[in-house]
Amino acid sequence: MVRRLAEAAHPLKAAEMAQALRGRIQSLVCELAESAGCSPLETAEMVLVGNPVMHALFWELPPGSLARAPFEPPDTRPREAACADLGMAALRKARLTWPALVAGYVGSDALCALDAALERAGTRLPFLLVDTGTNSEVILATRGRILCASAAAGPALEGGNLSCGMAAENGAIHAFRLEKGRFVPSVIGDPPPRGICGSGLVDLVALLLETGVIDPSGTLCPESAPQSIRERCVRQGKTRAFSLFPGSIVLSQPDVRALQLAKGAIAAAESILLAEAGIQAADLENILMAGAFGNALDPVHAERIGLVPKARRPARGIGNAALEGAVLYLAAPAAGRRRHESLLQRITHVRLHEDFRFQETFMASLSLRPWK
């Protein structure tokens, strides 16, 4: 996102990026229409949601305020336009709506995810809603206040910047289980494994903690590890690594540290929101994990490494909640707008970069231990 913001600071580049983004969205909508046996020209209404950076790029808004403190979007209000006026000729009969943003790096996708979670039958308050990514949104909803924050988690939970990492696509290990001392992978598409995506990394590290390959400080292959484990520890340059499958996939010490940084940022955000609300993790009725990563995550392993606290009910994935919320808005725009306005009046955005508790809480959250 930082690179995109830097590029968009140049007006010609910003126009080019907006055109590319609108063109890609137009192509996706055309594909959807054709798959449903419709002409794209039959499209009448569209709802787009996304993070504040994508919002600024799409609407060609000056992005500078997102790149410097206090890191606020240039405009948070809902926006509407005719697709024809945006150069989306294949959808020229349609109107496009982008619902309101919350604040900071918490965008309309998070607001729609919250709306969808609250509209679901059986959702009990208070709950934590966590949507993980390079920038992760954490929302704490209580019967009175709603608190939110964005956590700069980095790309590890999306498989990025890891020696063994990859996106959640064919060939990615998305889960592990332990069978008679063996780490057994589950691979997307069932081809030979090529790497590990975010949910697989969380599974693996939780199991490595269980077997002593990693200690709670995140040290890989510690002196206390069993001999059978230490035989599979190898050197990668100046760092240690653990050989999962000889000659192919290894987990390195920097990979573990990258996961710790991501986990630490998200757990610190959760901890600060709970403290701000004056409640304990044990008071939570639900922990809802949104998005593809959250849906694929094993909640037991997420709790084991301290990514999420233990609530009254196990953490659970709720799928693409942002999309679900966008569908609700599209189906009844006036009602959706009223719900969003009501939610925005209750939401307090906690700026973690200004919060005096963050650094200490983040450091304490780096260890791979369950919440106390």
C-alpha cells in the first residue's frame, strides 16, 4: 500500500492507476454478468467496498493524508457516480455506490463486514471481528460502544515475504495435522506442495510448539528440542531452519519471526480495544474471523499461538463478511445507509500509532503463548 500511495502522489500516475482499477472492476462485473447469462448493459446498480487506499485510488483522491500521520483518508463519506462518467463504458447504464469509510485504514469493507456480522442470526455481543491481511482490521462490538483499529501486520499471513510462503492457490499447503509424529499437509488442489499459505503457517507453528521444534519465544530448534527433531534442523546461511520435506520446503527462523510480528500487531490491537472497553477476553461471546484467511484458520491453533484470545465460544470463520455486507447494502440501499449511519455514530477509531500502550503491548504479544 505504501508503494501505491507513493505512485499515486503523481497526478498522471494517479489517473493511470484509477483507469486500471476501474477497468479491472469492469472486466470482473462483465464476467459475472455473462456467467449469469446476462448482458453487462443490464447491470443497473453496483456496490464497491474496499480499504481506504483503494478508495482513494479509485476516486482519484489526493492520497497524501494516508501516507503521513495521523494517517486519515481524504474523504470518508459514501460516494456515488454513473459508471459512464468513470469511463466504464461496458457498464454505462449502471450507477456505482461506495459506502462510507470508518477512519484511518478502516474502510468500507470493514464497515460492511461489521454490518453483516450484526445482521446474522445468533450473533451475540460482545464480540471481536478480525479481518487479517497486510493491514488487519480489528473491531470490538459491545452493546453500547464499538471500537475499531487497524494493525500493520505485514504480508506473512498472506504467505508473503517468507522463504516457504505463497498465496492461497493451487499447490499451497493450507493446513497441517500431526499423525504419529509426522506433519501431514493438506494442499489446495491436491498437487505436490509448492509452499505454505497463511493458514498453513499458523497450523504449522502451533504444531511445532506442541512438539518442541519451536519454543514460546519463537526460537526454532532450541537446545531443549528432542534429538529426533534436532536431526531435521538445518542451516540457512546464518540462521536455523526446520526441514519439513527434505529437499523442498523448509521453515526458517526469519519465517517464524515474520509470523510473530504479524501476530503481535493483531493481538496488541485486540488487547488495547478490550482494555479501552473495560472488558476481559473471557467476557467475549464470539470471535469472528472474516475473509478467506479467517475462514481457513483452525481456531484451536489460532488460540494456541495467541493470535486470538479464548472466548466463551471457540473462534470461528464467517467467510467473506465484507462481500456479505455489500450484498445487504445492494439489496436495500436506503436501509443499508441508515444502518451504516447508526453504526458510524457508535464507532470509535483507536489510533494505535498514537496510543501510549501500543509499544509495550506489542512487545508482550510477540511470544507464541495463549492469552492469559
